[in-house]
Amino acid sequence: MSGKNKPPDIDRRCEDCEEDIRKGSAKDENVQVLPADKGNATVVMDTEDYTSKINDLLDRSTYKRLTRDPTQLIVRTTKSLVQKSSLKDEIKKKVCRSEALTLRIYGLPKIHKANISLRPIVSAIGSPIYYLAKHLTTLLQPHIGQSNTYIISYQK
């Protein structure tokens, strides 16, 4: 790693402090305690710096602001499609939950980069299709790698 790409020096003498931070015992509104995007590291960031970096990720050329939350529409549509399916009733109940969360975005610091930018993560846990996707994963998982045919993805 060249000198200009080195992450800032971290004081390794305070492993006990790091553990306290991970457990949440050191709470301060002015700092964000985050896992790094790679490696097993904890990053303490200024909240204003974190907010600025996450807002930079959400620029208008990449994302479009919605006029309203589509979560309930997605819940209704998913429920309707599942009800019309041939799934067993117990599975239909399991994959269609009326209490659904909106997708959430957060950033993990890239400490291996010089300016410590954020890697965007979109969390779908608890979203309208989360349990359906989880069920499909259990159905498809045994078949991964079992086929003689596959698709190679490439960009032109």
C-alpha cells in the first residue's frame, strides 16, 4: 500500500476501549460507531462527517426521491400474488406479513481507501418481500451448482 493510500494510524493499545465501543457503552450523539466494510475493524466517525458522506451517496443522478412511501402498495401486491399462488396456506402466512418495514440505507466506511468513503448498504430485513425471498432462497439453495448450464454475466 502506498503512503498516500494508507489508512490513518489506529492506536492498538486501547483494545478494551474498542470492545466498550462495540458494546455500545460509549454513547455520544456526535459520533457514529460502525463496522468497517472489510476486515474486522470498528470505526468511530464524526456524525456530521458520516451524514455528509451518506448524503453524497444519495445524489439525484443515482437515486430518485419518491413522493410517497411505496411499502404498503408492495405489501398489497405481494400478498395478492402469493394468495393466487399454489403455495400451501401455512407458507402463504409465513411469507406474507402485514407489518413491513421500508428499505433502509446506511454506509460502511471503506478504511482501505485514502478518503474513507462509504460503501452503501441497503437493508431489506423486514421489508414487504423479505420473507418471500427468504423462502425462495431455501427452495433454490439445494440446486445451486447442480446444473450443467449457467449464464456468464458480462458488460459490453
